Amino acid sequence: MHSIPIAKPWMDAREVQAAGRPILSGWITQGPEVAAFEQEFAAYVGAKHACAVANCTVALHLALLAVGVRPGDEVITVSHSFIATASSIRYCGATPVFVDIQP
């Protein structure tokens, strides 16, 4: 059985070296590499601060909280998306309202 790749990563030795640094240092989920990434990302987007998170679900959840989504709210979202889109809305106690992009 053959699988159809969703996307093929474009990586080379630079990514291997970058991933190897934190692995070999013992700091995989925190530490100087993450702090450096946060500082570089904040500078790149012109923000005072940036916070790295574990995955897109966490990022969406924090973004929804930052814009004031609270329990009981309804949040409009697309009907054809990854489960993290709706899950992050539910994590806020809000209700996802699914819409289609076609009239």
C-alpha cells in the first residue's frame, strides 16, 4: 500500500544541525534555543515578546483567549479544517459554529 504525502518537507543538513543542538544539550523543550527563537521571532514580527508553545492547538487556544473568547461565546470557523481548530474553541468554553466557504 502506498500513501500519498500531504506535504514533503524541504530540509537539509542545516535543519539536522539545528535540531541536534538542543538534543545534545539536554534542553529539548525549554532552554537557550527556545529563548533565542522567541527573541528572534519577536524581533522579526516587531513585537516586544514572543512565547513558543508546544503545537498549533495551544497557539490557537492562546490566541482565542488573547482576543477575549470566553465561555458561552460562539466562534465562527470553517467546516473543513483540522480538529485543533474546533478543539481550541472548546478549550475556551466557547462553541464552534461551522460555516462553508461557498454561499
